[in-house]
Amino acid sequence: MNEEAVTPREAIPALTPRGAGGHQFVLYADACSGVPGVPHEATFAAVNAVVARLRPQPKFICFPGDEIQGLTADDAALRAQWRHWLDREMAWLDRAAIPLYHTTGNHTTYDAASEAVFREMLGHLPRNGPPGQEGLSYWVRRGDLLLVFVNTLWSGHGGEGRVETDWLDRTLAAHADARHKLVLGHHPVFPVNGFSGAYQREIGPTDGRAFWRVLVNHGVLAYLCSHMLAFDVQIHEGTCKS
Ligand SMILES: [Fe+2]
């Protein structure tokens, strides 16, 4: 993405923070692409074309999961999808200037082998997560903003619809001074627009309750997730989920 590529007429004014400070970023996910020539590739390209026109450009982009179609036992095919997604579909983005933060998702990390490919393909992600989940779960501090990316389907924790909370609790406590705290994951905690189903559509009830308790206790502003292809904003106990 370079400034010359977009004329003033083509530029889309971005929502920007009010006053000094603040953080401007874009969040989108669930492209399920990575395969040349299929409809998802064209849809994703259309969305990217809009993001590329935002002015000012975002400081960073969060992509909470399901970048590619995935869900294959063929590791070489999975790597090829990631390479196509990173090298072709996201080639428009200068990722050195605008970091791209990912979360795991059901299309990308569905067993130990696909978790290994995720770590390999997204080697730029911090390795500061809980034991066993390095590169799958992590935190990023950007000034007064804390971003925590959780893994809602670790194979070592029972798979889809589970999330660990001990490391999350410690991480949020260690960054109690952060003015803004956001937690991001792939699966919703509460049903979205009537789409309900523990573990596959939202995090299971036991982990979900413990997870939300931690977010509320630490004053997290919002949990940002994806997975269900619907826009929704909810407020539970003062913490926002969207
Ligand atoms: Fe998903």
C-alpha cells in the first residue's frame, strides 16, 4: 500500500481517534481464501481494495482467524495456501510498516500439525504466550494499548471452543497500567444473532464463564472476535464483545 497508489478522489476517510493519543486500526477476518481462482479470493480482494483506500492508513491490522480455507491433512497444500495468502493476496500491504496480527482459527489450526504450520508461516508473531501455545497465543503492547490474542481451540486444551485463562489473567495483571486493553480471539463467547452452539459456534460454557470473569475483573474494554459471519456488538457486565 503506498500513498501514490490512491488518488484523493479514491481515498476513503478513516475513522480516527478523538483528541491526542488513541489508536487507529482495522479489524477484519474470515477470508477463508488462499486458493487461487475461487470465489473467496475475489471477495477478499474486493474487501482489501477498500481497506487499501483508507486515509490515514491504519497503524496496524488485526485479523482474528480463518485467513485461508485450510482444513486439510496435506501439510504441503496448507503451506501453499498460506503462501498464496501472504505473498499474493496480502501483497498490497506493507507489513513492515503496518503490522498484521493474527489469531488462530478453525480453518487454520485444527490439529497439532496445522498448529505447527501456523507457527511456521506466521513467524513474526511474538512467542510470549502460555506454555505450549507460543506463537498461537501472545500479547502486544503499543504504548498505552494492550492487545492480547487468545487461542480458542488449542489441541492441547481439548480443541475447539476452549480457552485458557491463567496466563490471560497474569498477562492482564502485568499490564494493569495499560489504559486500553483489548482481547482478541476467533470464537465468540456469547451466541451471535441467534447462531448458538457450544464449542463449535461459541466457546464452551465453563471456559466461557471463566474467560469473561477475567476480562471483567481486569477492566478489558472489549473482546473482539470473528467466526460467525455477522456483525454484532454486545455488552455483558460492562465489557463489550463484538
Ligand atoms: Fe471460524
